[in-house]
Amino acid sequence: MRTMTGHAADGERAGGGRAPRPGNEHEDGGAPHPGAGPAGRLPGPAAGPDVFTFGETMVTLRGSGPLKLGGTMQVSVAGAESNVAIGLARLGHTVRWAGAVGDDEAGALVLRTLRAEGVEVSGAALDPGAPTGLLLFEPRLPEVTRVHYYRAGSAGSRLTADAVEAAFSAAPPRVLHLTGITPALSATARSAAARALRLARRQGALVCLDVNFRARLWTSEEATAVLREWIPFVDVLIASDDELPLCLPEGPPVPDGAPGALATDPAAALASQAEALLDLGVGEVVVKLGAAGATVFSRAVRDGSLHRPATPVRAVDAVGAGDAFVAGYLSALLDGEGPAGRLERAVTTGAFAVASHGDWEGAPTRAELGMLGTPPGTVVR
């Protein structure tokens, strides 16, 4: 595997027990910082990008119906972290993505697409010994889509900690964005994410973690072991309500497929879980509630929490909505907006994703953010 230097021509599981810090115990790291997130500070302008992220981006094939019936398929690319990167770039932020792709035509498509969207990819790794992953989307009902992954042994799953460190250190960012998908891919990918957390602490970068639990990649027990280890290093935690228990410091992990927050008073249970995470040093806990909107929990917010309803739109495709939400939240955070402004932009960008086909194709530019308020049938000239 080699790391790209400059723009290239167009051309499974991780577990582990709880530890005092991410990474191997023999590596230098120091103590985690006590939640100096947006409630305390956001790093000022840096020589590097606004946001640094990495993970697996795959080539996607989208069918128009059942795959077994054949037919045509639309080719694109998708990955949680690169979806966020594209969303941020469209909003005018500088973003660096440093995942790994195969040294093949599919990998060339991934890099070409990201460059075309304004994402900086010179730190990406090319792996001649493994293919770029593949993702198939199969619409089965108007609001039900099946997803098929072909990523075992892929280049993205073989991303190394050294490659991530080289890309991060070349241009330290203001914000490091991670998801819970990357550590689930392999032991090496988990080590890469742990190394990035340590580098972010050394450089003073804010850390955003989107839990993004994927039951096909690892069990809830494996996810819990890793995420609980990471929590003391996180400034902004973003999760759905059923993902929060995976991050909690105590209690048994949630069984696979079971709801994460069963209680007589779900709102009180959610607030209690968020409070426990704030006690561990997380600066903000942002909970995605789907059609019900989102809530941010922070000690910097009056009454401890702030809720924002979802922006109503005609739903076309829910895939990628969570990544679009994260992009909007981080964008407003980088702009210096308070919690209300961050939630407002996040639900807006999430609504754009729901109202558009594809993982990232419908992400708005900054000039388009106000379009959702226009009356139906409006022609913008």
C-alpha cells in the first residue's frame, strides 16, 4: 500500500476490552482531554483543512428493482465519511479524506469523484493488493431498500495507522471526524482510528464521532468495547437514540436487534444517558431522531438540552440522511453558530438528502440552504 503524494491521475471485525486510552498500551498518548468541545472551544484557523476524515468509500451500483431480475444499474460511490466530506465541501469548507482504495478503476472513480466535489485526497492510500469495495442497492418497496456489501478483504478495510498518521500530520485539521464503521472493518482499521484520536489530542483538534452502528460488521458487544474506550476523547458525539447505550460507561451491551432505550419515559431515559456521557467529558451529545428531528444535550444549553423538529419534505430516499445531518452540524459549528444554529443547519441538510436520490448527490451548497422554504412549484430563475 502506498500513500498518494499530490493529486493522482484520474485514472473483519475488531473487538477489544476497555482501556484507559485508544491504541496500544506501549504507545505514548497521555490522558484524554476533559470534553473541551464546542461548549468550551473550537480550534481557530489552522494551516490544515477544516476537517480531516477517513474510512472506506466503495463503488455503488443502484438497481431499479430486484437484482435477480437484472436490468440497468447506476454507478456512483458512497461511504459514510466521504459523504460527510462532500457535504462539507459543498458548504464551502476545506476537507481532507484519507481512506484507502484499490489501485484499480473502481478506486480511480472514488478519487475522481471526491476531487470533483472539492475534497482533498492527496493523503489517500492506493493498495495494489486488494480491490475497492462494492455496494449494491436493491429497491424492494417504495420505502424499503436492501443493501448488499462486498467489502471483506477490501483496500478500505486494510487501511493502516501509519497511512492515517502521515495524512493527518501533513496538515493538522481543526476537526477530526470519525464514525463507528471504520473500526468495525478490521483490526488495522481500528488501529488507524485509534491513532487518529491520539493525534487529534496532541494537535488540539476537536473530535466528532458519529456512532453509525452496523450490525453486519460487528456485534453490539464488540462495538461497545471500542466505543466506550473512545468516549473520553470525544468532543461531539452524534448518535441515534438506540445507539447511545453502546457508548454508556456501565451496564450490559444492548442485544443485537433490540431497541437501545426501552423505558416508561423514553425522553427521561435519553436525557439520563446523555448526562452520563457528558459526565465522561463529552462536550455535546447530539441525538438524531429521524422524522422527529434532533436534540442536543450540553451543559452550555439552558435547561440542558435543545430540540429541533425535522424539516418536512417529500421523502424520496432516506439513504445518506444521517451523513448529511452530520455535515450540516459540523458546518455550522465551524462557522461559529450556537446549538440552535447547528441543529437548524443539520436538519436542513438532512432534509435535502431525504428529498434526493443517492447518498450525497442531493447535498446542498451554501446558497441553496434556503430553498426548502420556497413554495411547491416554485421555479428559481
